[in-house]
Amino acid sequence: MSWNETVLESIIEVVTKGTTPTTYGMPFTDEGVNFVKAEALNGDVSLERSGFTFITEATHEKLKRSQLAKDDVLITIAGANVGKCGFVREEDLPANTNQAVGIVRVDPEKALPRFVYYHFKNPSTFTICQSFGGQAAQPNINLTVLKGMKLKLPNIPIQEKIVDLLSSYDELIKNNRRRIQLLEDSARLLYQEWFVYLRFPGHEHVRIVDGVPEGWSKEPLENLLILQRGFDLPSNNRVDGSIPIYASTGVNGFHNQAKVKGPGVVTGRSGSLGTVMYVSKDHWPLNTALWVKGFKKVGYVIVNYGIFYFFFIK
């Protein structure tokens, strides 16, 4: 099977980037046309809806350059998560996007758009994208560099087979995430019932003292755990590996070494505050994050919806 190396520019119809409407005095709205922010690009074929905001139809018409089309491949080209990708489906439209997002519109006669999406989803491609930022405080990929990125392409029939196989895994992931979401919703409701409304099993027989059940206590976070700032790791010092690198909002890349043994908890320190993540395995928290170095009065932590859920054992 022959895979030919080519550059992105040779297989595309359009490579452009989004536009931020407020730059031109056009505000965001509470409803209307979907406006895809960089946060919606989570590396999955399904765009993350929490990363959407909205603009009016009139604004959408004025921002023609950044109007999205079905099968567009989206790449984060600015910010800490440079290289994160997404894929535009019919259900996402109509839609527009901002200047931190690159739009790659593939010529379907030369390559399958979804195959190109899987190329960008490859961890090695993500690492290459991250390296373009170097030591810059605000990493970015300009459109010239994006057009010149190299990729290897088999013939269309082979691309179709690869896309069919990987798409089936995407569907399984989507279904499993839906189930996980339902379980998370159940856990959140149970937490509220027990620890917010104080309707835990046997609550009828427990006296409430100073707003908490007798025997419970209110304590500052510092009495429960030790938070420590993460560690610097410039993009050009990263080595391909399986260790996730955590920034303030989530996985920022991969490395071949870990700084912290899992499981653990990471939360945003700068850029995005209050995002709380449970990490099941060894990891490297960046200096934009805080990690829990030690637990004092808690046994383990479940993280859900950006909140620490503590189960006390002392």
C-alpha cells in the first residue's frame, strides 16, 4: 500500500480562520446562530456544545469568511491548546467561529475530510502543532504554516476503509460518554441530596447544629488538602509519550515523563480558574495549574461539574 507525502495546501479548497464579532461592534447573543469558540474543539468528532455561544443571523451574514460548512476540519491556532481539532457536522450548522480557530475545507476529490480530521487528531500531529508555539507566551499557528503542514495520504478507497473503522470507534465513544454523563448526573443529584439538602440516609434521626449535621464540621480547604503549583514544560522540551500534560482547562499534550503519580486532582491556577479535573493515572501538571500534593482529612475525591466532592473518613 502506497502512502504519498503531501502538504495540506495541495488538498484543500480553503484554509482560513474565524472572526471575533465584538471586534467589529457586533455583540454575542443568548440564542441564534451557533458561534464555535476554541473551547468547543476537544479533539473529538463531536464539538463540545458548552464551547458554543451565539450570534444573530445578520452578524453571521456579515462574517462570511468564517462561516462554517459541513465536513470542515477545525484546528485551534492560538492559545494554550494549539492543535486541538474538531469536525463540523450537519447538526452543528449554521455556525461561525472566532479568530483562534483555523478552518480547513478539504477538496473531497483529493482527500476525505474525515481522514484529514483523523490526521490532526493523531497525538504526534498535536505535538507538532504545539511545537510551533515554542517559548511564546501565546502560542499560535499562522495560516501559511498550517497550509504547509505535511501529511501522508493513501488512495481514496484506503482512506474510506480507515475512516469507516475509526468512525465506528467514535460512535462507541459517543455512546459511552452519554452513559457516563447520565452517571455523572446521578452522582451530582445524589451529592446534592445528601450534602446540600442534608437528606442523607438516616437524616431524620440526626440533629442539625450550626447548619451541619451533628458530628460534621466546616473547615477551610487548607485543612483538608495541600495544593501545589505545577511545573514548567515548554513545548520544545516535550518528548512524545503517553503521559498527559494538564493545563488549567484539561489535557494540553503528552510527554514521556510524569511529575505526579496518579490518581490525583488538578485545578486551574491561571487562564481558567475553578476547572477541576480528576486524573486517574500518572501525569504532568503545568504551571498554569495546581495539583493536590496530599490529602489530610479526606479519603478520596470525586470531581464533577467543577466541584470537589469530599467523602470524609476522619
